[in-house]
Amino acid sequence: MKRHGFTLIELMLVVVIIGALAAMVLPRLAGRSEQARTAAAKADISANIATGLKLYELDNGAFPTTEEGLNALLNKPVSAPNWNGPYLERPPVDPWGKPYQYKSPGQHRPQDYDLYSLGRDGAESQDDVVNWN
């Protein structure tokens, strides 16, 4: 008579091995989601939104004012006679679900603009992702 299946010892050994592998891998993956969000915010600030702002500036001769904000990349403001947008596909929201902060002229970059995300905590702090560093 031939037996099919696994013994309790074999099953317990597999569970112990899977547990050991999980204990080695999970700590390495724990901080990755926050790193991915930060990388996405950096890409938005340095490439995606920056490209829209540069195209707006090429068409209109100046960046949107602080009051017009990034909304000027989606909807034609009164002060943009040569607006050729929209310059973005959707409203710019950071990976934490908050709007990007925009000032023009910038406090840190007075020649053009400051563009930044307030990061995970939603307040000005060390976790901000900025375009002036």
C-alpha cells in the first residue's frame, strides 16, 4: 500500500523554512514604499511638472504667478495670451495625495519658481521633496 501526501514533520519543516525566509526579506522591503513615493515626487518635480512649466513659460513669456498656481497649466488664466495648454494631463497631486506647493518667483530660486511637496507629514519639515537642492 502506497501512501500519498506529506507527514506532519515535512509540513512543519516547510512552514519553518518559509518563516525564516520571510524574516529575512520583510525587513528589507519595509521602507521601500516610502522610498518609492519620494522617488515619484522627485520625478514629478524635476521632470513632469517642470516640463509643463517650461512649456507654459515658452508660450507666455513668464511662469504662472503664485496666485495662478499650477492650475494655470490646466486652465487658461487671464494673464496668458498665448496659452497653448493644457500642459499637464491631470491636476498635480503628490504621492501622499496632497497638492504640490508652487511659488513664483521662488524664495529659494528667485530666477524662476519654487516647486515642492510637503512629504508624508504634510508640513514643512525634513521629509519635503524640493526643486532647489
